[in-house]
Amino acid sequence: MSQSVVYADLKFAAGSPSTVPDEDDNPYENVLPGPVTLESSPVHSPRQGHVPTGLLAASLLLILLVAIMALGVSYWQVTRSLRDASRNHTAEQGRLSQELSTREQSLEQTQLELAWARGELQRAWHEGNTSQLELERLNTELGNVMEVLGKMEKEMQEVQGKLNNSERTVSSLRACVNTECCPSGWVLYRTKCLFISLEFNTWRDSYSECERKSAKLLAQG
């Protein structure tokens, strides 16, 4: 409930105006209003509607269609991902197989090279042992050769001594020939005169020839 203020008409006094206004001389008169009744407007409640069954079925069908499309898209994406993953897996498997084959070939080549190096090492070791044995054999042969060479040097010294003696003998024979100490055709050998016959005779004929020349045959029968 509310109250309203109503103003009355102006009221003028007959006498002279005073300096202090009186309460009765107030040009405005306050009038207390009476109670004012307000009529309440009727409240309208919302009207309840009814949804048709066809529209509800169409909505459900649309929702189902959207769900099916979403599932189809998801299935297509998953299928594509699986196909890509399978393709990548196949490519990776092929690459790994090729790399494994290359590694196996490299390993076989390395094993062959290792076997060849082992064979070369054994051959070199065998050749080294053979060379050592050959060196020892050559050293032994060299020692034998040096020993033989020493013997030959001794023999050469002996031969050289004999040659010197022969030269001295020849020199003495030449001196004897020059001084005619032996008969003509005879040579001096160790203070003896020798006759060297150039004829081939029997021992008996040679012995008889020596007796005829007053000599002795050196080769006794």
C-alpha cells in the first residue's frame, strides 16, 4: 500500500502581511491522503505445450545419424592410422631386413679377412721358423766351409812350400846345367844326377840301359 500527497488551492489572507508567517497563513495546506487501494493484476501462468511425436522421432533419427557419421569418421581415421602404421611397419621391417643382410655380409667378409690374416700369420710364423732353421743350417754349413777352407789353406801352404822347394831344386838344376856338373842330358837332383828317359821300355830293358850307363834304376822291380 502506498500514500499519495495532495496539495490544496492557495489561500490568501485579508489583512496586512506580517513579517513572521503564521501557520494559518501558509499558502500550501498539507492534506493527508486517505488509503489508496491498488488492484492486483492477474498473473498469467506459462502455457504448457505438447511436443509432437514425429518431431521427436526426427530429432532422435538426426542424433543417431550424427552419431553414426561420427563413428564412421572415427572408424575411417582409425583404419587410416592402422594402414599408415602397417605401411610404416612394413617399410621399417624391410629396411631392418636389408640392414641385417648387409651386416651379415659384412660379418662374413670380416670373418673371411680374419681367417686369411690368421693363415698369413701362421704362414709367416712357419716361414720365420723355417728361416731360423735355414739360418742355423747355413751357419753350420758356413762353419764346415770355414773348416774346409782352413784345411785347404794349410794344404795350399804345404803345396806352396813344395813349390818353393821345387823352384829351388829347378834353380839348382839350372845352376848345375850351367856349370856342367852332370853329363849332358842329365839333371841334378839333391846332389845326384838323374836321367829322364822319354822312351817307353820294359823294366828289364831300362835296367840294362842304366847298368850300361853306370847308373841305377830308381823304380825297382
